[in-house]
Amino acid sequence: MYKRILLKLSGESLMGSKQYGIDEVRLSEYAQQIKEIADKGIQIGIVIGGGNIFRGLSGAGKGFDRVKGDQMGMLATTINALGLSSALQSIGQKARVLTAINMFPIGEQYSKWRAIELMEQGEIAILAGGTGCPYFTTDTGSALRGIEIEADVMLKGTRVDGIYTADPEKDPTATKFDKITYDEIYQKGLKVMDLTATTLCRDNKLPIIVFNMDKPGNLVKVMNGENIGTLVYEK
Ligand code: UDP
């Protein structure tokens, strides 16, 4: 049983059935799933993406300065973090937004110790703004924060059931791995997360579970040890 987890949620999934922005139904489903495991006493840190609003790289393709584009992306993650904290609070779950970059009073500035203090008090620490640096992703941000807050595992919530031999949305013959080592991810060239994030997890022995967060009830199943996703581990 895990005592403390880092949950990574993708911004894109927050769109739900919409083309852009935040789908309130998806947001409240996420909040319910998260509260369900918080009620079991699990300490939860959350890193959320911003791809439903803005991505630096696609901005750069349209003529934006890359660093400014990435800063826009980091602000997008903060918008999502505020939305999630609000959805959690509305169902009676305390949550606090901590930001990688100082933007008080939108959130308090992140530090490892503040995050741990809040989680130990039963609040969910939503860690916004990724790493605070351009040229990184929120996957890398969640690997970094997972290590910093001494999480037992990083749960990467996606819209697919785990890691497959090929993209299951494109290749119907793709099969799912129940577990896989970090090295196999490199060797097979699997696109699970960017390599910076995978390497950070491997070098610091943070296991990852990739699972489908868009099916309500899955988060609690993963926490109960049900084998519904893919575990990434070191041999
Ligand atoms: N970003 C960044 N540094 C970080 C994390 C994120 O610059 O440490 C920016 C980057 O532009 C990225 C955007 O924020 O494209 C949104 O994050 P991401 O693409 O990881 O979101 P997701 O794909 O999970 O929705």
C-alpha cells in the first residue's frame, strides 16, 4: 500500500468532450476519484499539465518566442490547478495550490517542505507551473516533484490503459505491458513520457504506474493494487 503518491494528470484529458479548455464533468470526475483515495488517508501531490490551453512548442511553431510560449504553458497549468483545487474544495476535500514561480496570492510558492507539511495535514498539494523552467514538460515536472516530495510512486493518469507495444489508438494489434523496466522503454523506443522525465525517475528509482484515469473508479483500483495499468520499474 502506498503512503504518498504523486499523481500526474494531463491537461489534454481535462478537455473531456470539448475542443479546448476545461470540461466541468471531467474535472468533477477527477475530483471524485481523488477524494476517494484521500479519504483512505493517502497523501497526494498532484502535477497537472496545460495542453488543453497552451503548449509552448506549438506556440513556437506559430511564431511565439519559445521561452514566452513555455511561460504561457506554465500559466496554463496554473489555471488547471486552480480549477482542480476548486472542484476538490466543492466536494469537501481540502487542497492547496503551490506554484513553482512566485505568484502569490494565486498560490503559495512551492517548497518540498511546505508540500509535505500540507499533505501530512490531509490537504492535497497541487503543484502548479511544472518545473518553473522553459524547455521542460509537466511529465518532467511530476518526476521532479515526485522525487522531491519522496513519493512512493508516480501515477501517470492518461486516456489509455497503460503502455502498449504501439499506439493503441492507431494500431489495433498493439498489446499492453503489465510491467516494463525503464531500460526497455528506451530500447523499444516507447513514447510513454519524454526521456528527461523517464531518466529522472530511473536515476532516482521512482516507480511509475501508467493507467487510464478517464474511467471513474480506476484510481482507487490502482491504489488497491489491481493490475489495470502498466508498472515501470527497475530490474
Ligand atoms: N511547461 C514548461 N516547463 C515545465 C512544464 C511545462 O515550460 O516545467 C510548459 C510547456 O510549454 C508545455 C506547457 O507548459 O507545453 C504545458 O505542459 P504539458 O505540455 O506538459 O501539458 P500536458 O501535455 O500534460 O497537458
